[in-house]
Amino acid sequence: MIRTILMSLILIALPCVAGAQDWTVCRGALEAAGPVVGACRPIEGVIDPQGRELWLRAVIDRPAGAEPQAFYVGGIASSEVWLNGVRLGANGRPGISAATEVPGLHGAAFPIESSAWRPTGNVLVVRMSSFHGGLRLDGPIGRMGVAGFPPPSQALPLAATFLAAGALLAAAFGFGVIHALRRTGSSLILTGMAGVAGLQAVLETLRALVNYPYPLHVWRLVGIWGLTAAFAVLLVGYVAGRFWPGARRGLIGVTVAGLAASLLVPGFDFKTGIALMVGLGLSAVAAAVAVRRGETGARLTLAYLVAFVMVGVAMPRWLVDLSYFVFAAGLVLPLLMAEMIRLGRDDRAREAVLTEAAARPDCLTVASARGLLRVPLAQIIAVVGADDYVELRLADGRRLLHAARLDRLETELPGGFLRVHRSVIANMAHVQGYERDGGRGRLLVEEGPPLPISRNRLPAVRDALEGASLGGVVLGLDGDQTQRMSPG
């Protein structure tokens, strides 16, 4: 990890050292013999070629040592470079308008032949333009200057980010499976947290893996901010839902307002850092309230959040590039392991209850997100299919979701239950009669709305009712006369 941090510092410092030349902005023209510049003046503020053609000039000394050198340009611009009148190359083709410009790549390296150098007074001339960037950036050129060639390897920081990204995406898959099995809100939130953090890690490493055309850079930055904002909202929603549920909506609202305010600050790195710190800070507030109440797990959560806030404040350059992903992975992976352990315990408890329920044939063991519940069969009026679940309609008016399929229940329920529709099983003990509706029918039950009867199941329903009748009178649950059957 120490080597990774040192390498990251070198890579961060490289653009600053390489870009230390005193650039001037000039009037320029490209002639047959090369570029001609004049009327140069110092640049005020950042180098900004957005929406214009820009000619730049700098006088530099030859770097010491025999190491090969290159001129680097990184940013949303097409560029063309000369050293002492010798053309080093072009990245795209700068122009005076969008029609004449050919967009270049986001990063370009122009190797410098040793013969192109003079002992002193080397003149660098750069022509650049940016007409295809999309949104306007406060710092469109992130790196420009001379440095050693080739640049230092980024293998170590990339490996760290890839490891975090892989762990996060694996955690997203794991929580997704848990949500499919249990349908809990917390598992869905954690799926989103791990997923957006993993996708952001992929976007962060994209620049090092693929030298993409510069027009894509702004939208990559927008995607990074958007994923960070989503993570902040999900983090606040998860922590508040666990430790301070009464204030959850309010905290999420404050988070959204803070994220909107972050769009007003300059620079996408700063925007993204502020968005993340908003989520961390408000989550820490919810955890701090829980610490005061003495809730289990709140102290550890608060310590983790505060530690990461301190890292972000002390080392903001690492916040979005590396430490955020390490933090996110360190948060969701232990939660995933704890959830899997809990699910294992729940499964063992479920197995014990099901074993006990086998000795109670008069009950149906209902499995739902809330756990297991034994429901007497006599209380079930109907079983209605709902995708991979069924809804149990009970005599007391309650409706319960049960994690089972209708086809399986049809074979397991006793003979008093009859499949009257492709999505309905009725308990005939609660049936009062039926009404014809064209070729179909409606089953009248004691509680709730009538149940539909399929055309092809109507004869079976009529036979079942006639078999339970006495003298053409359908018997209800208590044997009272409830409805007289119509002949035929």
C-alpha cells in the first residue's frame, strides 16, 4: 500500500512539475516554413482553448540528463506542437471553428528527438483549439509540459482500483441475489451502493486504459459526479434507515439539496469531492444520534465514517481517485459477509420450523421477508398467484405474501382446496356459491370480493358445489343455507 501511495503521488505531481513553464498567449499563423507567432502576452488564469483557436509560446531549458523526453498534453483540446521550429506532431487537428477542427484524444505524448534541443533558449509553440467539448470546464487543460518518456507505470494504482472495483461489483451481485431471495429494502440499497461505486471505479480507470477522444471527457466527468451523487443518497438512506429512521426522508432531502449546491462550485473534481463529503457527513450525523441512544453497531459505523471524512479532508487528491473505492469496499464487504451469516442462521431456523410444521398438517407455513408464520388452513379463503409469490387471503381480512408458486401449492394443499382459475385456488369451505357471467363465473366467498372462475374450470366448480349441497342448497361453513343453486 505504501508503494501504491508513493506512485500515486508521483503521478499526481508529474503534471504540476511538467507544466511549470511560463506560457504566453500569442497571435499566430501557420506558414509553409512553420508557425509564426507574435504580440505575446502572459496568460491570466488557466490555459483555456474552449471555443477558440489558441497559440501558446514558452522558452525552456533542456532538461538535465540523458533520459528521453516528450511533450505531454492532457485535456479537452486538439493540439499541434513545435520545438525550435521542428514539428513534433499533432493530436487531431486544431482549427478556427468546429467545422475546421478534428477532435484529438484526451491525452497525447510527443517524443522529442535529442537533435531538436538547443543548449538554452528552446522555444515551444503550441497551437490548440476546443470546439467539441460539450459542457464548459473551469480547467480544460489538466497537463501540459515536458517530462521523461515513457511516463512512469500506473500498474500499482490501477491494480488497487481494479481490486476495489472487482470487490464492489461482486458485492453488488451478492446483495442482488439476497434481495431476490428476501426482498428486503436494505439489501436493495446496498446493491445500489456497491454497484454505483464499482461503476465509478471503472470510469475512473478508463482514462488510464483507453485514450479516448476528448469530446467524451466531459461526459465521463458528468458520469463520475452522477455516480458519486447516487452513492451519497444511498449511503444516507442506508445509515439513516438503520439508525435514525424517523429522520430518513429529511436527511435524504438535505442530501439532494447539498448535491445540487455542489454543482455551483468550480471544477468537476471539486464537485465530486463535495458530493461525496455531503453523503459522508450526513450519514455521520445519523450514526452520531444512534451513538447517543446507545444503539448496537452505531459507534463502529460513526468511527468508520469520521475516519474517512478526515482522510478526505487531509488528502483531497486521493478522495475520488483511490480512497473512495477503498472506503466503499471496506463498508459493503463486511456488511455482505454479515448478511450471509444472518441468512445462514435464518435458513437453519426456517428448516427447524418447517420440520416442526410437518407434524401439523392443519397449518400452512408461510415464508416471507418477515420470517415464518404458521397459518391454519381453515383460515385461508383463497390463494392468489403473484409471479413467484402467492397472496393468501384470510378470513380475518388479512393478506399475506408467501414465497411459493401456485402450481406447487396446488399439489400440497388438501382436498378442500380447488383450483378455480389459472391464478386462484379457493378453499371450498368458505364458498357461498357462484354466479354465471357469460361462459365464465364468479365464486362468492364469505370475505372479500368474488373470485374469478375460468371457463374450463366451471364444471369442476359446479360439481364440487353440488357434491357439498343438500337438496340443491349450498352449505356454508356453519351449515346454514346461504345460496340456492340454479338448475343446470
